[in-house]
Amino acid sequence: MFVDSHCHLTFPELAQDLPAIRQAMAQAGVDRALCICTTLEEFAKVHALAMAHDNFWCSVGVHPDNEGVSEPGVDDLVARAALPRVVAIGETGLDYYRLEGRSLADMQWQRDRFAVHIQAARQSGKPLVIHTRSASGDTLDMLRALGQGGALPAATGVFHCFTETREVARAALDLGFFISFSGILTFKSAAELREVARFVPLDRMLIETDSPYLAPVPYRGKTNNPSYVPHVARQIAELRGLDVAQVGEATSRNFEQLFTGTCTA
Ligand SMILES: [Zn+2]
Ligand SMILES: [Zn+2]
């Protein structure tokens, strides 16, 4: 009934509790999850999860915040994306939130890394899982410049854990991307984001936990896990005058359309 489109089940906070988490998911009606990769070093573990459980899938990518890790080439990503149950490239994108004294010019390595992921997505035909923080202008510019045109299919995907404005949402939708909302939507301070969630068409939105982070109300501050994703759906249902089941169905359909519809393995 519900799908968590973005979680980090290999992170130590969750990895040790997997059997209990899977039981909680079943009880909460969360029947599927996408396990997100953040380094090449981590990929084998993430992929093993997706291979071990027929309701888990995974991505391959290197998060923009990760430094001092293997730098992926296009071929590294394309080769892993061809493995069974790998349905997305990411998470990738740009994050200028913690510059730590560096200028935007110093962050060229992040833009180079993002460009590699965009190319890999187009070559493999798999959607991108985009992380963007304090960098939406450059993120959109790069997708416009590198994500379309030429002989390869245009890049598609999702802007995950969306916290940007309605204008950024409009631009992402215009590029063919989906928008994914996390537990942040339930935070008291997120009034503006709730307006964005009213605006995004139901057939273009996903829900996620981004667990172990960002637990939704009423679990805010605790360790998050995929069984909490219905709280995000409930918030969207409330905002739009829908039944929570309708939001669950729509976002599950969207997940299939974007990620698993063509995945036969
Ligand atoms: Zn992220
Ligand atoms: Zn993430």
C-alpha cells in the first residue's frame, strides 16, 4: 500500500535491526522500499539487501557530501546499474550547504561528479535520484545542459527529500522529474513546504523516509525507518482532502512507473 522511495538501510542505525524493521513495515502496510547507495564502497551491501528481499530495490551512486571516497567514472556506474534489482542512479546532485570556508568555484569536483551521474543515467536509461541542498539553481542548470539533447534518452528521476520552493518544483516537473516528500513535511516549521505539496500533481509525487534521518511527527528526533512513511502520506492526504489510501496508491503507482515498472529481475 505504501512505498518508501528513499532509505538507507545499510547505515549502522538501521542495519542491525533489519528483521524488526521489516516486520514493522509489514504491519504498517509499507510493502516496498528503495535502498539508496551513497558510496561505491557501500554498493555491495546495498545491492545485497535488494538481492535478498524481493520487495527491496537499490540504486548506485556517490552522494555529493561524501569526500575521501572512490570517485566514480561513468563506466563504474553503468556497469553496476546493469546488475539485477538496481533501478536508479544516485543519490547524486549538489550540496552547497556545508562549504566549510570554500567558495562555489572550489566545488567544481561536486559538479564534475554530478555530470558523471547524469551521463550514466542517460547511458543506462535509469532514473536519477537527486539530492539538492542550497544549490537548486546549479542543479537545474546542469540537468538542462547535460540531461537532455543529443542522441541518448533525456535524464529523468526524482528530486528527493524536497525542501525547495514552488518555483524549483515547477522547474523540476517541467524537466520531467518527480518530487519526493519526506517527514520534513510534517514538521511544524514546514508551512511553506506544505504549500508546495499542495501544488505538485498527485501523479508526479513520491514519498520517502530518508531514514535513519528526519523521522516524521510524532517520531521527530528519533531514529527513522521505512515503517514511518505512512505519516508522510497522511500529511499529504490531509493537505489535499484525500484519503491516505489514495495517496498510498498514487505514490506506489508513481514508484512503479519511475523505478520498477521495467525491472524484470
Ligand atoms: Zn539526500
Ligand atoms: Zn539519502
